[in-house]
Amino acid sequence: MSPNELVRTLTDDELRRATSDALTWRKQGILSGEKLREVAQRLAAEAGVEDFDSNRMADALVVEEAAARFARQP
């Protein structure tokens, strides 16, 4: 599974929580939420992303997916 496909499989609630974690991390510089970490761990385990890249990739992908889903809303 590719990283993009993995993030697309998140439920709306999972994506909301991961995006909230990502935005908090961007604003405060502290990754304190668990959902974004879970996505990062899944990227490493299921999509072959290197551990040292997984947090940043999770951050970028969940924010991008949240924007895409929002833009598709009527």
C-alpha cells in the first residue's frame, strides 16, 4: 500500500484527529497527539516509509487529505 492510499483509508474521524494533531504540532512545535503518531507508525510498517521520515510524511499527507476531502464537500 502506498502512503497516499494508506491515508485515504482513514475514517473521517481518524483524519480529523490526525489533522488536529498535525496543526497543533505546527503551531506549538510539540507532537503531543497520538493519532498522528499512529499514522506515522502505520506508514513505516505498512507503506515502507523510513522511521525518520514517517512523522513529517504523516503530517503532510493528513493535512493534504483533509483539504481534499473538505474541497469535495458540497
